[in-house]
Amino acid sequence: MGEGFRLHSGVLELIAGMALLELKGGSCAGASTDAAEARPKKKNLARGIKASQDGGEVRFSLDLNVDYGADALAVGEAAQELVRGAVEAMTGYRVVEVGVNVVGLRTP
């Protein structure tokens, strides 16, 4: 990253939220589960995601809902990989931590 360049934490949280749209077996706690909404609203994508930045390093805390019957550990690990990959690819920042909190269960 260039000298003096910094991304707002909200941008980092939105990148993570967009990446989590691909998550199988769960979703970000702020994502709408209403089938009538084909596309989630941008403001909801970052809900349940917190990012903190220190220089070129970023830490995330994710609140996830896991689908009933899904392997919660596998869903959490997949979420970590999706967020890490997207943020590092788009920003060049190093993601040093992606903490996952399972806060809900989505039922069929």
C-alpha cells in the first residue's frame, strides 16, 4: 500500500460481507434471509462484521448464522478463508485474524 493510504473499516467490512455471500451452510448475521429479496442490501452486508486495522494488518470479528444440520466448524473455517482471500486480494493488507462467533441457527 502507498504511504498514507488507508481504507475505512466500513469498506473492509463490506468486502468481507460481499465475500460471505458465497458461504455455503451459513450467512453473516446481518444478511437478510427473506427469499423475496434476491439481492441483500449493501448496508446489511456489513452488519455483524467488525474490522480493525493496524498499519497493513487487519483483524475481523464475524457474527454468523449457521444452517440447521450444517457442520458449524466447517462453515466457520470456510468463512475465514473467504474473508481472508477477498480482503488480501482486493487490498494487499495482511489479514492476521478472522474470529468467528456463531450467534444463530437458520432453520428450514
